[in-house]
Amino acid sequence: MDNNLKVVLLHGYTDEQAYQIMRAIKSLGIEPENTAFATTTPSNLEWKVADLIEHLAQEHEYMKVNQRRGQGSSL
């Protein structure tokens, strides 16, 4: 697991609210390249936190690689 990764997990927000929160956090400039964002799902609510963070770390790395290639999207 990437020990430098920061994780923000959102629960109960609408999609638009979640996007606003993510944009606000990114605008603070606190290691945005090392911050993964996620919202809860019925499935991941049942996961252990360590498993969720590991999954998010893998997804975050995939997104970073693909953004460098011009294939990802940003908020």
C-alpha cells in the first residue's frame, strides 16, 4: 500500500455535492496528486477499511498513469 496516499471517503452526498467537495479539497493544494477520492457504495460499505484503501490505492495509481497518457479525466 502507498503510505503517501491520502484518502477522502464521502458518504450520503449527491453526485454534485461530492464533486463540489472534491474540487474544494483539490483547490487547497494539499498533495492533490496523492489524494484519492471515493464515495460509498452498498458493496464497499461492507468492506474492511484497509481493503477499501488498498483498492482505492490501486485505482488511484491506474488513474494517475492514464491521466499522464491523456486518457483520464479530472474534476
